[in-house]
Amino acid sequence: MNDEMSGPARERFLLVSASTAGAPAATRVRAWRRLRSLGALYLQQSVCLLPAREPVRRQVQRLLASIRADGGTARSLTVTVDDAAEYAGLVAEFNAERDAEYAEVVERAPQLLAELEKETARGRATYAEVEESEADLDRFEKWLAKIAARDYFAAPLGRQARAELARAEEAFAAFEEAALAADERAATSAPASEPASDSAGELAGGQPGGAPGQGLRVVDGGT
């Protein structure tokens, strides 16, 4: 029975089948990585599902064309899932895979946060340490952005992962301010430079305070 109209609107799916037999080994790796990066849910080897959203469809079609060009076989079909329980089960599987990825962020982000708070409390942060911490934070931001891009059904752990990253971003801002303050303190406490030498005296006679003209020799009187 088709109960598609009951409850929230359901998405259609792309049923993707890709075989790289006869294609170079690099094609197999590229296809696997691309489909995984899109968040494909594998039903069995070489067969997976993706939401039939237009941006996803375009990327899948490009991938399948490249697989065929390399000597493999590939196709995609647009399918609907009419059974409500079956549809809910697929969404749950998509979300479980995203939650497993979000869990990695939730587990590792506190380590970055603790390191930032420790360095901030130490009060001797340097610009080099700021750059290093900024690179670490940037990796987390890009990692989370990639997961979010393939989180089609708002997996539950996404909110917690974003909250953990936001805490790390706030800690980095405090760390950056501490580094700036430490740099300013170092600049104001630096010893004063030595007074400039008496250049006029040195020109006059090789010794500071020499009489003007003493020690100078005219080589050309000029006119």
C-alpha cells in the first residue's frame, strides 16, 4: 500500500550501482571515496543509496560517467520508499552513520579545548603557538563541515558536535587575546636601546667630542 502522503514528505533516493571490474585500481578507490564523502548508505557491496537531491544527483552522474570512461559499469535509479517503517529505518541508518562521525568530533574536541585553556592560563603564549592552535581548529572546522554536508536527516549528535566546536572557537579567541597581551607586555618591558654615538665628533677627529675640522684632509679644493 502506498502511504506516501501520510506524515512528513519523504525524499526519493538514488539507488547507485557501480562496478569497477575492468577499470584501473585507482578508479575503485576514487569511486569509494567519492560515494563515502557524499554520505552513501551501502546496502551491499557496490550498491548504495543517496538522497535524490539535485546537487547530489549531479555529483553522482559525474562520478558514474568517469567510472564508465575508465572501463567500469555504473548506473543509478531514482526510487521511492512507500512503506513508512522502511523509510524510517533507512533514515535511522543514515543518521547512525553520521552520528558515528559526529561522535569522533565530540570525543576529540575537548582535547583541543583543554590545550587552549591550559596555554591561556600559562600566560606566555607566543604567536607561533597561536598559529599552531589555529591550524588545529581549522582542521576541526573543515572536518565538521564535511560531516554536516552529508548529514541529510539532521542526525542527533550534530548539535553536540557543533556546540563542542563553538566552545573551542571561544577558547581560541581567548588564547589569541592572551598571546597579544603577552606580546605587548614583552615589548614594553624590553630594555631601552643604547644612545646613539656622537657621529659628528667621530667625523671630526675619530673621537667623540673632537673639534670640528680636526682630522679632516681636503683632497680637492674645488671652486
